[in-house]
Amino acid sequence: MPKLWLSLALGTAAGFADYLGGLLLVRRSPSARSLRYFVALGAGFMLAAAVLEMVPEGITLNPRWAPILILAGYCGVHLLEHTLVPHFHFGEETHHDEFLSAKTSYSVLLGLAAHTFFDGIAIGSGFVLSEWLGWVIFIAVFLHKLPEGFTVASVMLASGRGRRTAINSSIILGAMTLLGVLVINLSPSWVRVGLPLSAGVTIYVASTDLVPEVNREPGIHMALIFFAGVLIFVFLKLLAPSA
Ligand SMILES: [Zn+2]
Ligand SMILES: [Zn+2]
């Protein structure tokens, strides 16, 4: 399959996982409990993918600007998810309603929509460089997609929106992911900016959005799954063609 279609197909799969995550939430599915394993595994895998592949590749492509773009990606998500928004965290929204006005819930949606756009930019950038990099970034993104769709739907319900709005919000996140893949495919030269920016976004999502959720679980079980995510990435890297 040509790389363009492959990256669009995987972008669609990642977007669909956002929708599935939203569906798990509004259906009150008992299997939603298992999402925490995706959070822990995804956090480890994403962090390793960002530090071992996206950062060095980004610096090779754009030695002058990549470091500042990585930092900008990290700070950008912090601004959108945690500065303009008074209350946001991954996982189910179980806190008091007073935190969650309608305005807050739409700010969360906006912040997550920007972050998911860069999930798509990351997948698209990976495929511009190599099929292997595209696949591993896709896995990194995919692993946190179910919890991501679940989170946005949960925030919507907690702020008093209906189930329809909750599902639509998870669909918006999926669509933004696909849009990110599309944008990089339309202008592949933007990979020089897109890859380091999305590396910063990925580091943020892994270390600042997901790891605190891993740490909330008592015991070392979840931490071990986090390390398994790191090791699975390292193992894949050892298998990488001529890397
Ligand atoms: Zn909360
Ligand atoms: Zn994401």
C-alpha cells in the first residue's frame, strides 16, 4: 500500500478509537475498567517513542529549530489543557460538578482537539520519514486513543451535556487526528516543524497527562505496565530495519 493511503488508514483507525472510547463511556461499559492498562502501557510506549525516535529524528531534520519546537509543543499543550482550562485530567470525571461549567467542558474539548491534531501530525510525519517510524508512532498514538475519547465524553457528561454531545466530542477528536495526518500529507515538507512540535506534544501527553493517572493506582502493578510499555518500544527499535 502506498504510504499516503497507509497513513490515512491508520489515522482513521486512531480516530475511530477516540469514538470507541466515547462509546465505552456513554454506554457505561464494564470493560472501561481495562482502559487504565492502556493508559499505563501507552504512557511508557509514548515516552520511549518520543525520546528515542521523535526527538532525535526531529533534531536531525531541523537542528536549529527542533529543540525550541519540542519545548513549544510541550508548553502549547500545557497552555491549552491546563492553563486556559481550570480543571482537566485524563480518566473519568468524578470530581465535584462546580468545577465543570459548560464553558469548561468546551475548553477541554478545544484543548484536546489541538492535542489530537498533533497526534495526527505525528503519525503523518512518521510516515513521511519511513514506514517503520510511521507504524511505531501510530501504535504510540493508538494506545492512548481509547482513554482520550473516554475522557472527553466523561467531561461532557459531567458538565451536564447529553450523551449525543459526549459522543460527538469524541468524534471531533477522531476527525482532528485524521485532519493532522492529511495536513502533513498535503505538505510533507512541514515535517521539519511538525515532527519536533508533535514530539513535545507526545512527551507532554505521556508524562504529564498519563503518568499521573498511572500513579493514582495503589501498588506497583500499574508502574510495571508503564515500564512494559517502555520495554516494548525498545524491543521494537531493536527489530527496526537498519536503524
Ligand atoms: Zn476531575
Ligand atoms: Zn492524543
